Amino acid sequence: MGERKRRLAAGQGLRHRFDRALIATALRALEAGDRAGAENAFERLVAAVPDDLGTAAADDFDALHACGVIALQLGRTARAEALLVKANALRDRDAALHCHLAIAYRRLGKADAAIGELEKALALDPALAAAHSNLGNLLLERGDHEAALHSFERALVIRQDYPEALNGLGDAQRTAGHYERACTNLERAIALDPVFHEAWYNLSRARAQWAAALGGASGAEVPPQVSENAERALESILSALQINADNAAYWTQFESCVGDFDLRHPIDPRLHSRLLEALEHPAVDPSALARPIVSVVMTHPDMQAIERSLVANETIDEVALPEFARRASSVLGDALARRLLEGIVVPNALIQSLCAVTRGALLAQWARDPAADPAVPLDCVAAIAQQAFNTEYVNGESAAESEWVARLARSIAEARADSRAVPLHWCALYGCYRTLHQLDAAEEIASEVESTPLHALAERQIGEPLEERRLRSAIPQLTQVSDVVSEAVKDQYEANPYPRWLRIRSGEAQRSVAAFLRSRFPGADIRGLDDASGRILIAGCGTGRHPISTALRFPDARILALDLSKASLAYALRKTRALGIGNVEYAQADILELDSLAERFPVIECTGVLHHLKDPIAGWRTLGSLLVPGGVMRVGLYSDIARRHVVRAREVVAAEGFPPTPDGIRAFRRFVLAHDGDPLLARFARSEDFYSMSGLRDLVFNVQEHRFALPQVAAMLSELRFEFLGFELSDPAAAPAYRARFPGDPALTSLDNWHAFEDSRPDTFARMYQFWVRKPRRTG
């Protein structure tokens, strides 16, 4: 009798752990939006349930299933998986359970398992519209567009007014390049659910890509549908942000949409606010916002008046200063203008002239009366100093300015020696011409202005350069730099590390390189590439944008980043530490000497480097020897077709004899700006790199540059025995346009076809050919 009671107690014990009342409490709390109450009930519910659930009774199925659903809604995905798997062991013919298990698997990155569960659910109940729709989303993520379309269509047969399926169908159609149909279905989804922010986001992408496709195919005359779709794309993403501003992808899409607009002053306050937010958002590259913000500045009435005065006069005298200062203060009084000056290299000659003339007028004012307050507000002077630092003082200065700057430095030193307070605008003005860390006792000055409006300027111009100087000694040297060309390239980037960047767009993290490649190139054969995070070599990492982007994309990978220049590496190391990234190590090395490296890598990335080697294919071959059999490599090479304007600029440098010195680079800039009738030089002057010292030196004065056509790339791949996996395309309209022209190449891997495509659309690879290749799995 006692034994029977103990057995009964044991049998009831598991059911007690799944207290039905607590389950009901948690579900009611979730329904009411009471997350804290749901969390409390769930914690109490599972407190007595170990991770190893042991043997469950058959009638525990409903409780296990309900607990799994609660765990899913609370974001406890691993716990949900364990509960649902256990429930499935008790009853494997429950369609709802298979759907919930699919959700758990999808969140855990187990896409194939999630697809399998949905297929089981649909085998049990083919009328589940949600299961068809969710299956379509998974198939779309996997790149199986036709199967995804079929799943969404099946869902809509069952339920015609299903917003999620309409959204999925529209997104699949967008991906396939069927933009008009995509927009129709996405707008139907929004009509059914006006706060469906995912549909607003997908509608924005569809409209933007439709505009790009129409613009790319239109030739010289742009049809009105281009601007109409672009405007509606921007409105759609603004609607998505209005509903949910916490989704980083929406901010990236906002950047993409607004970046193509020329706006007029004054702009809608809603758009002004979003632009300010975007400049600070980690998912946004501030430089991509240059065009719209510059256009707002350029259409400001006071800026137009300044433009007229600058055409007539290159300097501002004492009589004209008050009116000029009033107008400059009005233009720079807009926080958008100041944030742009502080955050990027502004690619606009007139705005740079405004900065140069304003600093010159303020310096002349100081020379006349050092005690006078500056004619423009301090925050505007500081913004001009930030812009000057960003451009590495690419604007020239007169002999009088050079003399006054030297006197200003002496005045700052004398005031500090006499224990007199240094006026803040003196330091800001000096920063408009020289970096503040060049001043005597610069670190003490940084401490003194810590709690003043010059804090950010001092950090940029004192704290960061001095930290980089200290970090150089922490960077190991893996190889010698003995090649003559490599030594010259190293010297160039020691003097001008490139690029000098402030913030990096944080993209969506990926589980592994293998998972990323499967999603990007669904037709590629990457069997055998480990799904676990592994080791990545980045050969030629520059100032850190590349390795940090890779580290953010693959946060569990271990990255070794190499470069010739210790100045660039110190910049990269400083930024890496500031961002709290711990999976990147840096070292100095020459690619041509890496055959001495014992380690082998499953993944190597080398973009923007091989074309600066004396023998690019020799460097590529060396990197190939470091790649394990079956490993993959990401490569970036300059396109000869896309760099027509750069070729023209290099011809000018050679013909005119401009030397690769600061004064030579400044003289070259003046020449280009004076020859705006040359269309290739005019295009060159629109590049952001035209507006900074390191950018111009990298772009035109580089000691070594090779450019390639795709037939040459194909020949090198054949010689190296690499398999081409596919391009990373910066233009979202390129892939659909290619598919439409070459339907017989669904994998998008024919380099002959791409060569013909680039001939007809020469700016397709404006940012380089960036592509992935694979080494044979077996060498022989």
C-alpha cells in the first residue's frame, strides 16, 4: 500500500511541476501585455523542472506544449526548444506543436529543421495558412524563390485577406525583380493592417529597387516613375519608423532611400528629426547622408548669399565680416549642418570653401584683437575644426594665415605658462588649422576642456592621436617588408592612414561564414565548409573598417587582421577597443611574405589590396596557399570600366607633374575644380575621396594601382583553380536586371555574362569587384 502511494506521488509530481493554474496565469499575463507577470509565473512554473525533463506522462503533452509556447513568447528560445521537443516525443502528430517547434528552430538558426517541422505540420493539416506563410519565409531566406512564392500563394488560397502572406508574397516578388506586383501585394497587406511595419519596410525596398531598375534602364532621359517610386519608398520607410523605430534594418533602409535625394531648405520637421537621429544611429553610415543634408545646406538662403559673395571674393575683410558671420552662423546654426561637419568628410567644394573662408576671417579677427569674441558661435568654430581634421587639412592656407597660426600657438603656450585661462575659441581656431595634439602640453589642455563645449574636439584631436601613438608598440610584426613597392605603399599609409572613419554600420550578425554564403549564394557548392565559427584571415585591413565589419557580421569568429602600415593598424586597434570588440587581433605583415606563416585558414578576406601589389596574382597565389582545401576567400579588385574618372585624374597628375605631397595634392584639387567642363574630372570631384588628403592620395597618388576587366579575373581564377561563388553587389537592382537579361544563369556566376552586363551598365562595380571564391576541396 505504501509503495502504491509512493508511485502515485511520483506520477503526480511531474504533473505538479506543470501547474495548470500557473500556465493559465502566464498566458493571461502575456495576453494582457504584462510581461513581468508572465515572467514571474513562468519562473515559478519551471523552477522545479530540470533541464533534463526525464520521463513525462502522456497527459503532460498539453502542459509541455503550453510551456513551450510561453517560453517562445518570452524569448526563452532554447528552453522552448527543449519543452517542445519533449512534447513532440509524447505526441508527434500535432500540427500546432510542429509549427511552434519550427519557430524555435528558426530563431536558433536551424533553418532546415524549421522547414522540416512546417512540412510535417502541413502534412497533418494542409489548411494551415500560417504554416504555408512561415514556410514561404524560410524558403525565401534560403534563396528558394520559386518554392517560397508557391507557399505564399497556397496560404492566400486558404485565406485571401492574410496580411502576413501578402507581405511574404510581395517580398518574394521584390526579390525576383517583379516590382509592380510586389508593390500591389504589399499595399494590400498594409490596407488590411496599417501598422504592419514589416510590410511598410518591404514596400520601401520594393519601391526603391523599382526606381533603381527604371533609372538604370532608362538611359539619358529618366522617366517620372523613377522619382515617384523613390519618393514613395522614402514615405514608406518613414511610416515603418513611425511604428517601430527600434528595428536597425529600418534605419539602414532609411539611409538607402534618403541618400538619393536632393532636398530643399526648409525640410519637413519629421524628416529633419529622422536625419538627425540617423546621423547617430549605429545601423547608418553617416557619409551616406551627405547628399540630402548637403542639398539642404546649399538651398539655405544665407548659403546662397554666401556663394555669391565667395564667387566675388576669396577672403572676407573686416568691413564685410559682420554680415558674412551672420550668414555663416545662420547656416551652421542648423544642427544637421554641424553634425555633418563633425561626422564625415563633406563632399562639397562650396561647403569646404565656407569652412576655409570662415576660419580665415576668424583668424584675421583674432590677429587684430585676440581678446574679442569670435564673430561666429563657438560650436560652429568647433564644427569647422572637426571638418578640417576629418579632411586632414586638405584646404590650403595663405602665408599670413601660417604666420598667425604660429603666433596663436605661442599665445596659447604663453597664457598657460602665466597660469592665465586660455579662451576656448583660441583652441578651436587652432584646431581649424593644426591638430591640437601638436600644442605644447596637449594632454593637459584636453583635461582642462573636459567639461566644456570643446570636449569632443579635444578627444578627436588630442586623445585619439596620442592613443594611436601609444598603441603602435602593442602591434606585433609577423613578417618583414622587403619588396620595394610594398615599402613604398607602407610609407604612403604611414603618412596618410586611409580611411579615417568615425562610425561603422553594424549589420545583422550571422551564425557562420557557411550560413552567410548559403543565404547569399544559394546555388553555390559549399559542402564541407564548417558551420561552426572559425578562424578568418584579413589580409590588408587598413584602418579597421573591414575587420570590424567582419567581426560584427561573425561575432563568434576569431580574426587575424594584417596590414603593412602600423599607423593604420594603430587606428584600427583604437577603434576596435573603443567598440568593445574582442575577437580581432592585429599584426604588421606583407602579403608577399606570408608564405612563412604556418597557420592555415578556412576563410580569407582580401579586398582593396591585391591591386596595390607589384604582382597581384603572386599575392593572390600566396594567400591561396594559406587557405585550407575547400576554404573560401572574399576578394576585392578595382574595375577598369568603373574607374574611368580615376584613370583620367591620374593622367592629369602625370601630365601636370603634381607631386604626392600635401602642397602637390592641394594644387591638383585646385586644377580639377578649375576644369569642371571635363565630365570625367567633374565626376571625380564628386567623390568623397576628393575632399580629404588621405582619400586623394589613395585614389590618385597611390604608388601602385592595377585595374582589371572581368575576362582577366576569369583567367586568374582559372590559373589559381578557384571556383567563383558570386558577387557581393552594392546595387540592389543589379541582380534582378542581370536575371532578366541572362535567365539561363540563375546562379549569377557567368563572368562572361557579367562582363557584357558591366559594358552596358559601367557603374555596376563602382566600389570594386567584390566576390567570393572557393579553393578545391582536394588538391592534386
